[in-house]
Amino acid sequence: MEKLIPFSIAIVLVHVVLSMFFSQTYQNIEAVVIDDNAKDEQSRAATAEIMQKYKDDPRVKFILNPKQYGGAISRNAGIEAADGE
């Protein structure tokens, strides 16, 4: 099972969502986090800090869009990156 998590300014919630996601008893899961390239430096720094905690977890994939594409394109990128069924 995989979950796609696109965001642009809700990075604070991503850590909460991932923590809850991985505390489940079912462990055959994958999370694809897509950053739709927040425009402010503080959001980019927060993204880097939070995603650093998951860099060695093979269940987490992180995509940083080079510019803001919006939800549809971000979700499509996440679907393509997902390994699950």
C-alpha cells in the first residue's frame, strides 16, 4: 500500500502524517512525499530538515518539484515514483 502526500506549505503536517503512517501495525507500506516547491526560504529549510529524518528509510520517497506545478502534476509524479501496487 502506498500513500501520496503532495504539499507546498503544509510541511509541518508531513512529519505528523508520516509518524502516524509508520506507527501502524501493517508495515508493508510506502510513502511518496511530493514538495510542490514552496516559494519561501523558511518552508524549504523546514522541508529539508523534516525529510532528512527519513532519508535512510526505504519506505519513504521524496520528490522536490523544480517549480510549482500544482496538485495534479505532483500527484502524477508521485504515482510514477511509487513501487507499490
